[in-house]
Amino acid sequence: MEINTFWVASVPRTGSMWTTNIIREIFTENNLNVFPKDQIQSDKEILDYYTSKAQLDKNPLNKFVLKIHGRLMILPPRSKVVVNIRNPYDVCASYKEFMKCDLDKSLTVASDLLNWLNYYQNLCKNIFLVKYEDIENQKDELIKKLSEFCDVELSEIQIKNISLKYSKNKVKNLIKINDEEIEMKINKNEIVDTKKIVKFGNGFYRSFDINTGFQTGHISLRKSGEWKKVFSTQEVNVIIEKLDPTAVALGYSSEKNKNL
């Protein structure tokens, strides 16, 4: 049977949410039915959804786009995989800001990038690799290549429309509206839909857009390469020592030379 499920299987903070929405939009533009209708927050729910819905579905007009941060143990039947990568230095800074965690946890996530890529290249004969820098600088060409991977043909106008819909400014505005809505409800002691919020044990929360999955803080105010702004000089030295081999192996510039 033909492919019906597309997994965006990536380390966090590599642009996987953008990629997920682009693939969904590619199928929508081709008049296909895209599932799940609402974005799902946890990996467990995603895997359960695949088992109960996508794996059993036989409608050729139905396509399932599932984002996961855990590793798939096997390539599920009727599936293709898309993997996002990003400069591990930027991943480290972005993860620390987004998750409000300590440096060790951020380093662990960033240093796993190469292992993650190697794992999926060994698991699947044919994966699509999305570089974060292409999301920033070559969106239209990237969307075209993604559509080809999805076996969908798009016009230049369709590609432009998708690119504009998920531009950085559009996404930032969407997040802003959601943040303001949640804050207003909390201030007025109104009930907040649990599907529209991500809670943490320390009382910290983020708004969650059920249509796109974008959350508070998803779009950084920093530009790529400005990762050092997040850390102290001492932390920068620790990070370079830990992440430089991964960065170089992935094709990014060594920060050791820049730090001399």
C-alpha cells in the first residue's frame, strides 16, 4: 500500500514544528485529508494515535503527519521520515531558553544531534534532511523539495502562499495572540482549555496552538550564530569543548578557531 504517514523525527529546537506544518500544508493544498486535526503534545499520544488510526487507515486520500522527539525503534509500515538538523551551538542556546533548564540538559540535547542523524540514516534508506538554515534562507526551495518527497506537485503560487503563511512574522503574531488570550483568562480566573496550554511542575506554562503546535517562545529573538549571548564566558568555553566535534561533523564551522 502507498505511503500514508510522514514522521518529523527530530531533536527539539531544530525547526521541526515548522516542518510539520509545511508538510501538512502541502497535503492540504493537494486536497488531501490531513490528520491529526489537532496537534498532539506528547510522544506517547503520537505513537498511540499512529497505532489506532494511521496504521489501520486504508483511505488513499488520508495523510498523517506526526512529529516526535523520541526515536522510532523501527520504521513503521507505510511511513517516510523527515529529520531536522541545526547548528548544535544554536540548539543548545535555544533549548536552554525554551525549556528554562540548566546547561547540562541543553548540552545533552545538542550533543545528540549527530547520533540522531546517524540513527535515522541507518534505520531508513530514504529520509529527507531539513537544515534549519534553509528554513531561514531558502524556504521556497525547501518547500518545493519537501513536496517532491511527499509525492505532491505544487505550483509556484502554492509554494509562495505556504511560505508566507508560515513566515517568522506570521508565526510570532500567532503566538502573541495565544499568549495574550491565555494570560487574560488566567488574570480573570477563567477556565483555560488544557489542550491550549503546556504546564510545567514549577508553575511555568506556555500557550499551545492546537492547530499548528506553536508555543510560547517557539520563535527566538536571536539570529542564528548568536548563541553566545545566552551564556557566560565560562559556559561558552565548556560548550565549545563539548559541542565542537558534533558541529564540525555536521558540516558547521569550528568555534574553537573563532574563540582564539
